[in-house]
Amino acid sequence: MRRFETGGLLACALVLLSTASAQAQEMAPAPEGMPPPGHQLTLYGRAGGMVYLSDAITTGGFGGGVGVRDTLRDRFILQADLSFLMGIGNVGALRLGAGVQRSGTWTPAVLATLSVVMGDRLTFLTPEHPTPLRGPAVSLGVSVAPLRFTQKGMQLSLLELGVGAGSNLPGMGLAWHLGLLEVGTHF
């Protein structure tokens, strides 16, 4: 389990380091009609829920978290967030995402996500899993944020829906994400 936690923290550190080094580099001016070059970092808080369901485990809940997002050329997104969820015990959820958004005031987005859910869970013994599963629930999926808005350095998202698939070897699990509110500020 510690290997997965270390890998998630390493991935967050790499995202943060790559955005910091890219901001430090001087970029050429943008051609006419193009958004300005460079990176725009956003620190955000979020509220919502996540649940991972399979034949062997159920984990997740509702809660909140914080994250950092890097937007390149007002179009491409890299983000990482960490949430604390309650419902089926106490759960930590790390989510890494990469995707695209629309430019302008209304900025809906689509992201490919990697989610890692760690902590309390319900375990079920099945013929395929005669012993309880150990380690975090990992899933790969897609998230859609249709009600995102950006104005004067602030960002607001009122709804985010996501689904992902994970493997329990043997067997599959489904991860469901629901973002109810996300508020961020550029820096």
C-alpha cells in the first residue's frame, strides 16, 4: 500500500515541478488571435463524492479537498487534487487528470483521470477473492465538467461527473465521481 501512496505523491510532485519549470522559461509572443503563451496555475477547493464498487470491495463517500491545476494556453489542463471523504469510514482520494477546456468565460472541460482511493472499506469474500483485498482502489476514467466558468482570475464549477474502471484481478470495479462545487483562484 505504501508503494501506491509514494507513487501518487511522486506524481503530484512531478506535476508541480514541471509547471514551475515551464513558468520559469521565457516563451515567444503569441501570434495574432492566439491566447497568451505560458501556464496559469489555479489553486482550488472542491466538494463532492466518489465511490468505488466491485464484487470484492466498496469504498468512498462524500467530502471535500484541495487541488492545483495548470492551464496551458487557456486550453490544456493538468491537475491533481486530494480529498478527504466520509461515508464508508474515513477515505483519502488522490485524483490526477489531464484534458482540455473551452476558452472564454464558459469553460466546460473533459479530463482523463487516474483515481486512487485509500482508507476504510467494506470487503467481501468471493470464490475469486477468498481473502480480503489489500491496497488502494485504483481506476482510470473520464470526467466531464459542463458547468465551469472563469472570470477575472476566479474559477467556479457547479457540476462534474466522472466514471472510471479499475481491476481487482480477477474482476473489475467501477468508480463514480460527483463534483458538486469547485471554487478556484489563479495565481
